[in-house]
Amino acid sequence: MTGDSFASYINDRRLANAAEALRRTDDKILSVSQDVGFSNLSNFNRQFKKRYGITPKEYRKVLKK
């Protein structure tokens, strides 16, 4: 239906949920990544940057300006 594979769809949902958590909470990035289903922080950082163009830390920093 979406044109993406199931794994790609799940990954996109996880990243969207992580972005929302980064906007709404002050939880540590490791906690956010684990809460949305990533077991590896470096993979989460890599996938987040691929989707949003910046790291989770940079994303949060931009939002606080």
C-alpha cells in the first residue's frame, strides 16, 4: 500500500516516533532510541541522520533555539 517494504515502513514509524519524543521530552537519546525499538544506538543515529539529514543530538539542539 505504501510502496515500501514492511521493514522500511516500520523503520520510518520508529524514526517518526523518535523525532516526536526528541521534541517533547528531555530523555536521553539512548533511552529514546530504545523506547522506539532500536537496540543499537549507532544504527539509530545513522538511520535518523539518513532520514532527517542531521543527528538526533543536532535535531534536539535546533529545536531548542
